[in-house]
Amino acid sequence: MPKRVQHAAVAMAAALLALTACQYEQGPAGRVVDRDKTYWPATKQWTYKLTVRKPDGTEATFKVKRSDYQSCPKQSTYPTCTEVR
């Protein structure tokens, strides 16, 4: 395989990996009981997490996008993030 083709293949694989790393799978449905955000100075990036209590009573913590973090206050129901009254 010529070097140019190899470099193109490596660049394509790196781009695909970068795109998939930016997306998170949706967490389980439940009531938001905790929110956490962490700043990583080495990479100058934030990590956003939600903790939900599932209908069976167990809790699950998972990474979310910034927009999901901002739209899901405590006591809202994930994934719709509507207020529970």
C-alpha cells in the first residue's frame, strides 16, 4: 500500500474515532438525584455527569453532553428532563 494511502487511512480512522468519542450513549431513565461537572486543566475540557434513580430504586451515573447537563436540574426526569411536581 502506498504511503499516501496509508496516511489517508490513518487520518480517516482518527477522525472517525474523534467523532465517536464526542457522543455518549443515553443513560437509563429515572429521576435526576445528582449532577457533577469536572474541569480537566490538562486538556482544558469539562466532563458532565448525571446520577439518576431508576424505577427499581438503583442509581446510575453516566456522562452526558453539556446541553443535557444544563437542561436537567435535580428532581427532573431523565431523558426528557421535565420537572416533577
